[in-house]
Amino acid sequence: MKRSADIGHARVVHRHAWLWEPLEPDAGFVLRPMFGAQAAYLDGNLMLCFCAGEEPWRGLLICTDRAHHAALISEFPELRPHSVLPKWLYLPESVDTFERSGTLLVSLARHRDPRIGVEPKPKKKRAPAKSAKAAKPAKPKPATSRRTSRPR
């Protein structure tokens, strides 16, 4: 009888997993790691990013175009441009309205609110790695003379 490798190991649950749970039944939902956070995609668009690190990476990033900032901030005054990624809005976990606003923002994303979501840039293809031998031919080593006896 084989034992499961998971026995005896606690599974680490992301502190904001409860926020993305309503998105999980959606056929277009994908959750991927992104710079130490969890990024939620719907139908291929990057919608939200759940951050559980230290400030300024502890809260909810709303992936949106700058053209939508004013409209979203008027509806959610606690939102602000992220200090590192100002193209996106940030809902810090530390605000009193985090749970309510986070739930509402996830609901807007689930209903495909046109203010939320950006098309991710395609990944750049890497050039094939060149091997050291193919890049530069090896130079022959110069012959060195070694004395086999002690000098007299």
C-alpha cells in the first residue's frame, strides 16, 4: 500500500484565496503566479492580482487602463495607483473596507466590467542558447617545458 506524499504536510493557503473563489467555477478563469502574487485571468485577460507580501504588495491589484482610474476611484475611493505599478489600481489590505470592496471588485471582474482587465503582452521568445564551443573555437594551448630534473 502506497502512502500519499501529502500526508503530514500542511497545505499553504493564500490569504486572499476567499476572494478569488467566486471566479473558480467560471470556464474562462485561470490563476497563475505573477511576481510573488496570484494573478486571475478571465477569458485570457489579466483582471486582478492578489498580493500577500509586505507593503506595497499586500492587497488587491486591479488591472486596468489609466483611462478607467477616475471612474473606479469615484466608485471605490480607497483605491489608488500602485506605487510600483501605477498603471494599475491598488486596494491595500490595511483599509477598513478591504473585504467589502475586494468582494465587489471581484464581482465586477466576474461580470466582465469593461473597466477591469487588460490584455497581457505576449511573452517574448527566447533565443536558443549558444553553446560555448559553437560560439568560440578553442585555442590550442602553448606547449610548456617542464624540467624533469633539478637544476645543478
